[in-house]
Amino acid sequence: QSKGTLSAKRMLKHIAGKEKRLMRDVNHTISKEIVKFAVEKGVSVIGLEDLSGIRDSTLPKVSKKRRHNHSSWAFRQLQTFIEYKAREAGIITHYVDPSYTSQTCIRCNHISKNNRNRLSFRCEKCGYENNADLIGAMNIEHKTRDYRYILESQGCLSATQTNA
């Protein structure tokens, strides 16, 4: 790369394309499994975090050593794959605002920055303890269920979509 020769540039382009194809394949595999699981369980709505603007808001917090890994995370591509595969299966994709999801207790709904300490969660009000990322996922699930119930109450989901 430092030589700047044509063959060096060609090799870099080849390697970059290889990584891109690998990530695309991994994202297709993961999205296929998620939608397959949803179909098997009769899920009518898949909830995902709305991660728009995540790179800009988190990049200053990432060390220079980890910026490449952080910036090459293909989450938007994965969301797009899940979205179109879910649509083909008749499943709705709902984007949830991730604000405070890993700081909100799932038992008492108490929100506090003190509830989360790195990877652990302990509610300062009721004492409930669990993994902080799991708490965030559970809160996203609850918000998605609320959305599904709203759709059901308005008659937007058919009887075949509400068996989960």
C-alpha cells in the first residue's frame, strides 16, 4: 500500500471486495435465520432498533484503534435484508427508538443511568439484575409487542398474523 504501485492498489481493491462479499453473505444468512424463526413461531411483527445516525453519535467515543471495526459494521445492510425478507413472508418490520432501552427496568419501568454499569444491569429501585444488553433487547421486544397490539386493535393485522 505504501509503495503506491498499480499492483498494490489492485490487491487492496480485491481484499476490500472480499470482505464486502463476506459481510454480505453473513448478513444474508443471519437475516434468513431471523425471518425463518419468526415464521416458525408465528410472529407478525419484527422489532429492530432504529440505528439511523448511530455512527455519528458513537464515533467520538471509539478509540482510534477500533474505528475501522466500528465503521465497517454493516448493520444497515442487515436491517435491509431482514426488512425485505420479512415483507416477503408477510411480516411487518417495526423500528423502535433505542433511547434508554438498556437503562429501563423491565419489572418496574424505572429509568436511570445508574441502573446500567457497563454490561451489568441492576435496578436501583427494585433491585432486579440481569445483563444490560439483554435488558435492552427485552425492552425493544416490549415496545414491539405494544406496537403489534395497537395494530391488532385497529384491525390492521389479519387473524393469521396474530397467532403469536
